[in-house]
Amino acid sequence: MVSKLRSKHALDELCKTILEERAKDNAKLLVTVCNGTGCRAGGSAAVIEELKHEIVSQGLTDKVNIRTTGCHGFCEAGPMFIVQPGDIFYQRLKVENMADIVRETIIGGNIIDNLLYTNPVDGATYIHQSDIPFYRGQQRIILGSNSRIDPCNIEDYIALGGYSALAKAFEQDSGQIIEEIKESELRGRGGAGFPTGVKWEATRKAYGEPKYVIVNCDEGDPGAFMDRTLMEGNPHLIIEGLIIGAYAIGTNEGIIYVRAEYPLALSNTEVALRQAEAYGLLGNDILGSGFNFHVRIHRGAGAFVSGESSAMVSAMQGEPGEPRLKYVHLAEFGLKGRPTNINNVETWANVPLIIDKGASWFNSIGTERSKGTKIFCLTGCVNNTGLVEVPMGMPLRDLIQDIGGGVPNNKKVKAVQVGGPSGGLIPEQHLHTAIDFDELSKMGAMMGSGGLIVMDEDTCVVDMAKFFVDFCCEESCGKCIAGREGLRIMREYLNEICAGEAGADAIEAIEDIAELMRDASLCALCRTAANPVITSLRYFREEYEDHIGQKRCPAKVCPSLVNYYVDPLKCNSMCDLCLSNCPSKAVQGRKFKPLWIDQEKCIKCGICSDVCSHRYKAVSKFSGEQVPSRFLRKGR
Amino acid sequence: MTNSVNLIMDGREISARQGLTILEAAQEVGIEIPTLCYHKDLNPFGACNLCSVEIQQNGSSRIVASCAYPVEPGLRVKTRSPKIDKIRRMLIEVVAPRVSQGGTLRGRLRRLADEYGANSSRFASKSTAEPLECILCGLCVRYCAEVKKMNAIGFVGRGIDRQVVLYPAKAQQCYQCKACYKVCPTGKIAVSMPKVAGDFPSEFCVDAYLSTHGTKLHKLSSLEQI
């Protein structure tokens, strides 16, 4: 049982003791294994188990330490770990590699080349994590410590200087802290980009007791997992930020809203809260300052719309997670009618850094109106998928080409979807756009919470817009007419366009509905839900017109507008992969003759094309164009 | 406590009590703003947004729901403008397929459609909603909860699957109350509610159902769809 820390001095002493003890341990090797959700899905648990087993069986337990950490960000290359000293980064690990690693690297001190990261673009291999292009272009002020901390061990966090920002905050009065945050020009990372300091001040000045501070960890965009990674990998950073915020705003009650679909984030946060309390960093008289603060976790039941702040408040009160009109702000009338301050996980995570290093350090990073860094989830058609943290102002192209490593299979970028279902599509010719709240809004997209989906030339923008509208149809609340009926009718139009059944009035109708949703929806979810449709219409209008007028899907994606044919010149005639894999028995033919596809039976699943593409590429797709006569069965 | 606020509405300088909403202030001076989900005894809900108005503040103009926006000194409000008329026209057009299959409107909605030039059958073939004759304004739900304090009727489902249902455990009292019959703007409730007291799903039914069917709550067919 540790004794509670009752002063800044005690915290400093503890940090010193931990560092001294660890320095003594320096003779030991340290293996830091990523155990984030991405690597877990890749089998990291079995890898860790095998590594431990191998170390025990070789009698190395007193020579090697294993630290399981949160997500390192490079999910494409998981499971992964770093061996210290030497800073050797091994990736795409399997259970069977462990014996080799223990024998070669841990005992022998040699590097195993084929487990190092090889750049798919130029074939170069890298030993150190920080040299890899994916990491080199980033500025990981928040995420950086993820790979050095065991989230279930508060001492790892304290050893890195954790909670010293809190101790520093207690030496100032609340007004100074709010001034510092305002001066840093930190803007909310949840999407809208509202100045955090202004929000804090409004909550502080609002009349009513008790006040509440809330962490919004109800992330739900398709392909976005920034909040999850931070909450799982470094919960103390968020807790420290929350305590500083609570002290500045003047409240004793905090709530962390985590969606129940994030079990690891929930359990790591629970452990972190217990440990912080045991060390006297939460509870009564924190660090001897006289300030009391208690935090509890609220489990969300998994609704995208509950990430909207007023819907979150309703959900916490036991009501359905539905937004309300916010003409009276939450800062004045929030949870239980009391002043409430809700910030996103990433926003809270920035707070200790600002207090520790100062507002001027923070606002030296970034652009004129967007300061600091932003975490993005790089997904889609890109070589290096994962979590990246870049300074504001970086052009999207650098992010995709340098950090993301470009598009696989030498294809071209067609567009990127920035900001999830509320964001918009930015086409290739505008990829010079800087990552900046206002620049992205100008393009019709938005920062959103930071989803970034890269699309290659084989993506149909209408199909993509339909995907996001489908998502909102199910994940919105359905309270307001403009949002609910607008989405329903827009989805029907998009379905018709993709099926080649739409009339000439479809684009005008979609634009009318999009305008209605923007102007007359209840909350930001539906006000922005049409953004993917509006931006794809703005930049790729001719694709919509092709679908409608010529019944042609230029990217050859929409099943109703695509036909599959076998090219007799390419078909090997001996292989029957397409024939045996066709679920509707549409592929037909006799031995030693090129096969052909019965168009009446074809359900356009594309399996024939997929299985053939690895070898002969004999199955071709046609959409709305004349099929050359050799593809037709007649005359064969 | 009679602090009053001066504001300009449709070019007229008017004075309104502090704490009133734009809609209430307009009603006091006889300016008509159409609504579907507003009721004087209930809290603002924000479902229909038919009451949208344009306000001008610090040189910039924005659209707000007048049923919830509190009056402010010096506020300039426009209750009609091409922009507002288009919003109202579109709202009626998108909600019409919910009211009837071909988009045929009656009563107040018909009058509003005529006033704003809405083509009520424009999206008739595009709305896959069942013609429930329910526009989900929530008046019945809120009247039952806020005025009657009964909570016998409520919403289930999310997004485009949202519906109004009777909660069986409370519905026994509905036959005596019937307050929601009067607030329903389409008359749907009066049509679809059981006609005899005994037909209302009761607490007993639910218990009996659960004891014979285990706890498969999702199969609770006695959740009566309105």
C-alpha cells in the first residue's frame, strides 16, 4: 500500500525514487509490447504469452522485463514490440517468431532482419521505430508516451513526469489556468473546434452548484479510434487534464463517459482511477492542495448520437440519448440542470502539456487559427494504416504520401474523406489543403474527430456517399423531421442512383434536401450529415450524372450497373477457379474452351473477378459501354 | 419581475417579457409562426422546425427554432423570408409521405402546404416509411409525460426506425384519460387506440406473457404500435 502524496515535493520524490530504481535495473533488457486493440486483434496476447514462456524456459526472467503498453499507432504492422537497449523495432510478429527473438536478439544481441519494418514503397528496412517514414513525419506530443507506458501502472506515467502539471496548476489560481488555456488557443478536438478556454470560463462563471466536468469518449465514426487509443493507452494523461480542468472551473465532480464497446478502455480507466486515488491524486485534499475531486465512469450504451454533448447529458440522466436545442448552453444548463463542461478525450489530453510547457510552446505549433497537433486515423486505401499525430497546417498530401506511404498497388488517390460521416470529400487536386479547422471547413469538409479515409480510383463516390447516409439513417436519433425524413428520402434517391433507376430530378432533389438538413435540423449531427453528399456532388458531379443519364458507374462499383465478362484471349481454359467459386452457377463452359458468364444468372458478386485477378485477369468489368464482340458468347 | 426586452420583428419594434421565446413574443403581438410540435403547456422540443425564423445578431444572420430561442434585447427577427419559406415548404414536402400514401394532406397541413406552395406528392414515391399517419411530433408522448405524468406512451427505435408505442405496463389507464387523443395533430391516435377498455394491453398481460415466454422482451408483441 502506497502512502498518499500530500505535496508537490512528495510527488517529485516519488518520481526520483522510481527513476533511481529503474536505473539500477538498467542492466536488464526491456521489451515494450503493444497491446492496443488493433494488435490484440492481430494476436498480440498469444505473442506475449509465448514470449513470457520462452523467457522463463530459457531462465532469463531476471534479465528481461516485459512491459505491455497501449497502442503505438502503427496498426498496419502489428503485433509489434521494441527491444531496449538498442531500440530495435520488430513488427508483424507471430507466435513462432518468439523463440528466434529470444535466442538471437535477447541472448545473442543480433538483429533479425526479416522481422524489421520494410517500406513497401522503396524496400528499405529500418531498425528504429523513429526512423520509419510513418513515424518520422509525425509530431507525437500526445501519443508519444503511449509506447512507453503500461496503462495499468501509474508509476510508468509518474516516471515520465506525469501529474507534475497538476502540481504546477495547484500553485496558480483558477483564473490563471483559464488564461493560460485561452492563450494557448486550444480548440475542442471533438469536431466543432470551439475554443476550450472560453468554454471553461463560461462554465466557471455560470450560476449553480454542483458543476460537472465530463470526458467525452463516445467515439463512433466508422474507422475512427483516436479516443479509444488514448483512453486505453494513457488514461492518466486524460485524468490529469480533467483534474486541472475541474480545479480551474471549480467543481468537485467529474465523469468519464466511455462507450461500452470499448472494454479495454473501460477496464484501463477503472484501474487508472483506483491507482490515482491510492496515490492521493484523486479524492480529498489532492496533493495537499485542499482541492477535492471525485471521478466516476459512465458506460454509454453505444449510440453515435450520444457523442453530441446535449444527447450525452440526456443519456447520463437515464433518458434516451437525444439532443436538445442548445440556445441555452450546457455551460449554464447541463447535467441535472447544472453548469456542465464537456470536452473530448483528445482536448483533455492536451491540457497537462499546455500547463507543463506553457501556452507559448503550444501555440508555436500549428497555423494561425489552429494550434497544436491533431490525431488522425489513417484508413482506407493507404499503405500504412494507423493512428498518426501531426502538427496542424500539414498538407493532406504529405500526410497521405509521406506518412501513409501512398496508395497500394501503384494506384492513384481519388479523394479523401476527412472527418467521418459529418465531414466531406476532398479530391486529389485539392490535397494541398492544410490540416486546419477553417481550411477544411472552406473545402466543405470538417476536422470532425479525425477520421481520414483514403480512396483510390476504384472507389465510387456515390456508393461512398450512400454508405455514410446509411450510417446516419441508423445512428441518428430520429427526433427532428428534417434529419429523419431528409435522410430517409436522400437514402432512397442514392439507392436509385446506384441502381441506375433515378430520374433526371434526382440531383436537384438531393441538393434541396441537403440544404434543408443543414438549415433546419435539430443538432449538428444531421446539420452535417449531408456533407459527404454535398462535397461529392461538388467535386464529382459528372459521376452522379453518369449514373443517372448513361446508367454507367465510372468506377465500376455499383453492382446494378456493372456486368462481368470473360476475356477468351486471357482465359486459361484449364483452370476452373471462377466456375467452382461462382455462387449462382453463372459461369459456364466446357473443358479446354474459354468460359463464359450467363448474364441472366449473374448476381454480380465479383467473386470470379477476384479469384481470377491473381493469375490471369481474364474477368473484365463493363459499365454502360459497348462490350467488344469477342467477350460475347455468340460466335465462339 | 416584469423586465421587458425590446426587439424588432418583421420591421416592427415590439416589447416582450424577458424569458419568453421568439414564438411566444410573436403570438402576443399577433404575428403568426406555423408550428407542428409546439404546445403551450409543454417544453420546447425542436422536432418540426417549422417555426424556424431568421435572426440577425452582430451583423450575421442565422436560422433558429423560434419555439426555443429566448428573446434578447436588440434582436432582429424575420419570420418570413425566401429562405424561411423554402425551409417550411421543404419540411412539408418531406413529411407529407408519412401522413398519407399519395401525399394527400388534410386540415392544418393542407392549409400550410397551400400557403407555402409545397408539392405534397413530390417525394411520395421516395419515402419508404409506412404511411403511419404519425409525424413523430411527440406531442402525445410529451403531454402524457409532462402534463399527465403517466409515461404510458413513448418512443422506441432510433433514426429512421423511430416509432411511437404504448407501454403495456401503464396502458390500462389510457382508456380513462385519452388526453393524447386531443393533442395529436393528425388524429392518428384516436383511430388506432383500442376501442374497448379490455383491449388495452395491461400489466397483467405483460407479466403473463413474460412468465410463459421467458424474458424475450423483444418479442413483446403487446407493445402496441400506434
